[in-house]
Amino acid sequence: MEKKPAGSSLSKALTMLNHVCTSPVPLRFAELVDLSELPKATAHRQLNTLLEHGLVRFDEHKQAYYPGYGLLALAHRTWANLDIRDVAAAPMRDLWSSTQETIHLAVLDDAEVIYIDKLESPKSLRLYSAVGKKGPVYCTGVGKAILAYLPEAKQQDIIHQQNFIRHTEHTLTTPQALEGNLQQIKDTGISLDLEEHEIGIKCVAAPIFNARHQVVAAISVTAPAFRTDDASYETMKGLVKSAADDISKRLGACD
């Protein structure tokens, strides 16, 4: 007697697709019927629909089903249309709620960073940054967080475009000093701006990655030095890293 599971046609097709995509080995028709608990006729119909749309493919030789190349096209269009500000909105709010300090989201723009979103601290704090404003990559937390994870050729190209203006006594002013700092960032996953761009202002930043593990942005917490003792600074590091990881996962990045 045929099995009679409940659910819409779409739900059944998605269930079948999920089994094909998550199985560690290619599945045959009989195995998919058992896993999905669908009647054979229904399973066959759903698989044919998925095949027609390129979401699964069938290997005649192995008589087994594989994820279809149509999934890659869908994923590419989805990622291309994602607005990172929308993806990052909830983690940014959570980070703001946890720290009550200013939160920045920034992306690379040629050899600089541009701030694309900002949540202001409810406490009094006047900063250089503003949405749409650009900043140097070599002495901002978000800039260095992105720069550290770029392919070496692109990283070197950007480093050699920097003017290395000394904004404060803490600014890194040579390519060698910056490269040493970038290695530390790669070792820890955290980028620090220790009053390098503005005196009295400290920043903790972390990189954000897409599904191909390419760095696409950075998120940071910025606070006045007098509000950041060692304990609070360590807490901020963990919170920023967690927020960046959350956004990366929402963009499809894997651990």
C-alpha cells in the first residue's frame, strides 16, 4: 500500500530537494522514496519537476540523483541581489544593544573604506565617520579588517596606494608596520584601531565574508578610550567577532 504523507506539492518537492542536497552520497530513486516517505508516483513526479528546473540532475550510469547546476545560478543571483545592510541590520542592532557604543558597517571602495551604515551610541560621542563618508584603510579598524583578508596581490596594490599620513602618534606610517599588523589580524580575526585615526577613540572590528569566503565588509564597535578598560575591551572583541560571524553565515559563508 502506498504511503500518504500530508503536505503541499511544493513542500514535497522541497523535501525531496533537501534529501538530494544534504546526502553525503548520491541517492537512488528507491532511497529517496524511503527517506521522503512519499508514494512512488508522487516522488517520481516531484523529481521530474526538479529535473526540469535544473535543481537536481540524474546520472544514468549510476542511476542516482545529484544537486543540479540550477542551484548555483539561483545562489549567484541571490547573493548578487543581497544588500549587505539588510543582512547585517539585526546583528548590528544586537551589537549596539550589547555595547551601547557606536557600530559601523563598511566596505572597500578602491583603496579606501566607505561607511555604509552606522548606529550611533546613545552616549555623547563625536566621530569622524558618517554614512557615505570614506576613510583610510591603514588606520581604521574596519579598513584593516578588510585589508588583512584580501588576496595578496590586491592587498599589496592597495598598501602601495596609501599616503600613510600620520593622524596621531599611534598611526602606522610604513608598509612594513602595516603588514605586521595585518598578520596579527589574520592570527586573531580581530582588527584594532588604538587611537590610530583619532586621539581618544578606540575601535574593535572584524571581517565579514561571503559564501566563497571572500572578505566583503567589516563591522566595528567604536568607543572613547576613557570608556574602554581592559575588561570591556575584551568583551567588545568577542561581541564584534560574533556579530561578524553571524553576518557572514547569513551571506552563506561556512566555518
